[in-house]
Amino acid sequence: MFDHFIMRAVAVSLIVLSLTACTVTKNVAIQMPPAANVSIYDGKVVSETFINKVGKENPKIIDLYFETGGKRYFIKFLDGSVSRNEMVQYLGKNVRIQGNVKYGLWDTDNPNDQSRVGNYVVIQKIVE
């Protein structure tokens, strides 16, 4: 009978210890990634001939970039609200946009597909 009591006490102690070990993180702050900041940018839309991974130019493919603050950002149309045709109208011109700068895949949103990687801008709208 006494052995049964000790075994129960040990079992209860182990359960209590495991539960307290699981709840240790309840007081730890979990840091979430920052929300994407949408800002207003003044800059210029420029074009560049596509160059493949072996360094060969393809004059049939023209990429658009947004230059602002001395930096050039690829314009990723997949994630934005402004179309390529809308931005082509501003080629070589200064324009004010609302959007955000990100880092990641340029040509796709699928990490399993081949893509160029780097800083890019997602344009939500052209500010008149």
C-alpha cells in the first residue's frame, strides 16, 4: 500500500514538473516580424535588358527598376497593385509611388522555382 502511494506521488510530481516546464514560455515575449511598411517614394523608372544566369543578354525581355535615394530596386509586379503597362508610361521619368521595399525572390513567389533574388519594390499605387 505504501509503495502504491509513493508511485502515485512520483507520477503526480512528474506530471506537475512536465506541466510547469511547458508553461515556462508563457511569460516570454514573442517577437513578431515587423509589418511591411508602406511609404511614399520619389524616384525614376528605368529599364534594363534582362541578363540570364550565364551573363547573356536577352533584348526581348526588359526589366523595370525604380531608382530612389541612390539605390535601384527591381519592380515586382506579382505582388503589387500597379501593372507593368502603367509603369512603362513613366519610363525615364520621375514619379511618386506608394509602396514598400522588400528582399526576396523577384520572378516568383514559389521558393522551389528558380528566381533572381535581391531588394525589390512592390508598388501599391502611383501618387499624383
